[in-house]
Amino acid sequence: MMDQSPAIPHDVAQDAAEPHAGPAGRLAEALGALRLVAGAPRTARARRVALLLAAVWIVGIFDLILTILASRIGGFVELNPVVSQILHAWELLVAFKLATLSFASAVFLKYRTRVFTEVSCWAMFALHAGLAVTWMQYYVALP
């Protein structure tokens, strides 16, 4: 007499036989590989985060100076709603910029050995680099 049980695809049967097979097993293997990459020397990652933060600070100070200069020249419209309220008082603007950079730096430095922190620092650096390019274009376009 023939077995009337439904046919189970070979890969499903193999997944059931092997605990690390199938989508969940592949995900576990990928996460394990990510841990190996993430386990790259933590001091190297911490150093990269510190260097990226130094670059962000340099561009941030550059942004602060150019914001103050542009507001003094006239015709400048600040798009940041918080900064637009304190743009008239450069002391408040300096305090705000230093406070935000300091807070972000403290958070990034606390978690400097984590992959997410390094990725976030690269994103922050890219945004600040884009801001620097925007400032160059702004000043080149001035009459």
C-alpha cells in the first residue's frame, strides 16, 4: 500500500533536519558573520568615531562662523526654526551650536565601540560635508 502523506519539499525536510538551516538559520548565520565584522578591533572603531567627530566639529564651527557672517551681510534666510529665533543674538547662537555638538559628541563617544555609532557618525559627517558644500555655493553665488 502506498503512503498517502503529502509530499514535503526537499528543502523543507532538510531545514527540519538541520537546526541551522532555512530562513531562520540563514539569518542566524548572517548575524554571526556580522558579529565577526562588528568584532573588528574595538579600538580601531573608537578611533574612527573620534576622528569623525573631530571632523564634524571642524565643519560645525565652520558652519557657525559662516552663519553669523551671512546673517550680518543680509539677505540670508535661516531654515532651522530654532536657530532663526536666536540668529539676532550671536552669543545664544554660539551657545546653542556648542551645546548641540557637545551633546551629540558625548552620546557618540559613550557608545564609540558600536557599529551603529560608527555608521551614525559617518552619516553625520556626510551631512556636515554637504552643508559645507552648500555654504561654498552660497558664498560663490553672492554678488
